[in-house]
Amino acid sequence: MPINNINFKETKTHEVTVDVVIMTIVKDELQVLLVKRVNEPFKGRWAIPGGFIRLSENLDDAALRILKEKTSVQNIYLEQLYTFGDPLRYPNSRVITCAYYALIRAEDINIQVTNKEEVSEVQWHSVSKLPPLAFDHKEIIEYSLKRTRERLELCPVAFQLLPKKFTLTELQKSYELILKTELDKRNFRKKMLSQNILRELNEYTKTNSKRPAQLYSFDTITLDSKRGHFFS
Amino acid sequence: MPINNINFKETKTHEVTVDVVIMTIVKDELQVLLVKRVNEPFKGRWAIPGGFIRLSENLDDAALRILKEKTSVQNIYLEQLYTFGDPLRYPNSRVITCAYYALIRAEDINIQVTNKEEVSEVQWHSVSKLPPLAFDHKEIIEYSLKRTRERLELCPVAFQLLPKKFTLTELQKSYELILKTELDKRNFRKKMLSQNILRELNEYTKTNSKRPAQLYSFDTITLDSKRGHFFS
DNA sequence: GCAAAAGTGTTCAATGTACACCCATGC
DNA sequence: GCATGGGTGTACATTGAACACTTTTGC
């Protein structure tokens, strides 16, 4: 059955990969972790990290393994995003990919190039200035941004992106980066504080030339107790 | 790498299927279409319809094909649900399935058994009285109910389940069946009518022993214009 | 004292929720 | 005339949105 002049042998089985969109906030920008491909197809292009699923692991475990290989981060917000399976998404082969996305704290990150044969560089890229990407990875990143936005409107997933201690202004900035809108300072603070998910710390930032800001942390206990409510 | 005493050969490739949870409302019950398996594994058990993905078709097309094979319905609400890939979900083999769910009008349905070699019966089952199911299909159905509920709270997907002409009470019943709650009649009507998605018809039901009810249809023009808003 | 960011309340609009009675029909 | 489901409005609470000035600090 030919599409686009490519003849597919209907007997061949599909290959299945897991790709993970790993996001964080660095330097007031929402950034995504990309790897530079060493092999064809798309040799030299940037791509989101991914790999084949081992026969003995489930999809979540495969995504966690890829995440850990690249960042040595564990215990993070990871969610299945969507499965992309256009016959033409992977040149000369049929590869279906189950995409995941993860939000991680920049301070926890330890970027690693574990396999020089597959990947030459691992680097953060601002989502607003993405280089040309391999396969349909641009579409996958855009979809993960959309999903993150939807999630953020329901539950404070932003806590995964911030350092353990943060100011309300930093929290608001992370919301604004993800939602791509400006928010009203007073309304934002009112809403956040009314949810009882923040713990007020008796610590303040030490900055120069301006008023110190109070630090907060996420109250993991109330956050856990609201997990069912937030994540359903 | 053995799990549960099963040895997986890490070199073997995965198989990928698409399974479709097809839902409708019949006799005041939310029903799901099940097929009876003729072959092992799970011979004789009920399962949701599914099949292998052809190498030349994308995932949506595979789901549409399966839907059409079983119901000869086209043009319906179909959405990718989630991809299930536990190594143990399919006995003695690694089969990853990309699950879809569809909402269809009972009046449009023409159930078909297209392939007697794979399936012996095709039948609607109330979601509240499901028989034992093959594989992880119970989990998949539950997940699709949850997703339908979430969707219904955002947009009137229920229009896919009702006949073209319906009364407000019927519409309310479909909401109550999906959301598993009772709704206030006056508030429900107020909300529905304020959304401008219903077209008031100058027709009434002809029933016995009670006041006739006005019929409505969904205004597909405003519904389409709100598609971006509803489905994002 | 001034620049720079932190912090703080009120008003109004919109939306959701609770609630009870009359109406039209077939028998 | 009565049983059955159809149809209707108001009052209150909750939530979201708009909006501007004072405070603290380092220099």
C-alpha cells in the first residue's frame, strides 16, 4: 500500500519508542532538553531524548529510564502525553512513539551524555527559540506546552520547576512563562495563598538595592492530600 | 530480564494494536460495544474491539477503520485516550495498545460482525454491568469513562450520543448517566440554553399520558465555531 | 532621597447553587 | 380529576477581574 511513493510491507512489525520532553525554567525562560543526533536519520539535528522500549519494562518505566539517563533526576512530574504514529514521521521505517513530558527543577539537574554513540551533545533550549528539530519533535514539544498549560490551570505543577525555596514573584513568573500571559500580582497572590499549598518560611532573600522578599516552599503534605483533587 | 517468571527476549520487537472503546446511550444506560473473542488468548471472553495497525495508516485511521468495521459509523467523536503497555498485559507476548474512545448515536448504529474468524458476537453492554473482560480492557473502559466525564464538563460531547432531535430532559439524562450525578433541572436548562448551542425546534414529542416536550437539535454551526474554544 | 521590587484590599461582574410550584396531556 | 413528566424565576454565595499606593532596602 504505497503512500507518498514509499512502499510499506504490510507484514513488517512496527517499532516503538518513548520520547520525553523534559522542561525546566532557567534564566527566566522555559527551556527544553535536546540532544544532538550522531546517526542518521536526521544526523546532526537536535531532537528530544528518546529510545526504544525494552520488552520487559512498561511505558512509564521506559520514560523514567530515558529521563534518568539524560538528567540523573528521579522523583519528578512525568506524564504520558500522546502517541504519535504517522507512517511518514520516521523516514524509511515505521516507528510509533509514545511521548511523555516531565517538569524538573533546574537545581536538581546533572546533564549527562551517557552514550556517545547515539548523541554528541545535550543542551537546554528556550522553547521560544528552538532550532530545527528531527522527526515530528516540534509538534511534540508544542503539544507538551499546551498540555502543561492545561495542567497548570488545574493544579500547581509549577512547583516541579522551581527551587525548593522561592518567592511569590518567582512563582508568578513561572506561571506567566508557561501560560504566556501576564498575571495580576494581587490576584495571583490571593489565589495561591487561599489554596493552602504554600508554606510561609521565615526567611527572606538577600538582594541588593531592593526590599527582601519572603521565601515560600510547597507544602508537600497538603499537596499530597490534594493529589486526587488536582490530578484526578 | 525476567519478570513474574516470564523471560522476555530483549531482541524481539513489540506488536502494536489499536483498541476502541465505543460508547452510546441505549435504554437509559451508558453502553459500551464489546466483541466476544473466538481465539486464544482469552477465548470466549468479551473484549473491546481492536486490531493491529497497518504499516501504512496512522493511528487515528486505524481507530476509524476498527470503528467502521464494527459499527459502519463514520463522522463521530473519536479521540486518542492513552497508550497501555504493561509487559504483562498480553499473555506470552508484548503487545502495546493505543486506546481510543468514541461516542456514537444509537440510531446511527448498524452493528456488524465482519470477521467471523476473530469474533463471534458483537453486543452492547451497560457500563454498570460489565462481564469479565479480556486483557486490561476493564481498566481501559474505566479510563475512557473518566475522560468522557472530564470532556463533558468542558464541552457538550453528549450531542454525539443523542438522536438528532431530543428533549432537554433526554439531554439532562445523558449528562447524569455520564457524570453519575443528579443535576438540577432548572439550572441545567438555564446553562444549556445560555450557551447558544441548541436550536429550538417547533416540534414536540407525542407521548401518552403527559405533557409533550419540546424538541431541540444541536446547532452544528455555532458548535463548529466554538470548536476551538471547546476542544482547544 | 531615589530606584527597584515587595507587599497589600476593595469593588464589581459573572457564574454557580439552592429551591417549589403551575402546566399540558391522555386516560 | 388525576397521574405524569414539562416547564419556569429568584435570592444567595462563590469566584474571578480590575485597579494604585505604601514599604523596605542598598546605594
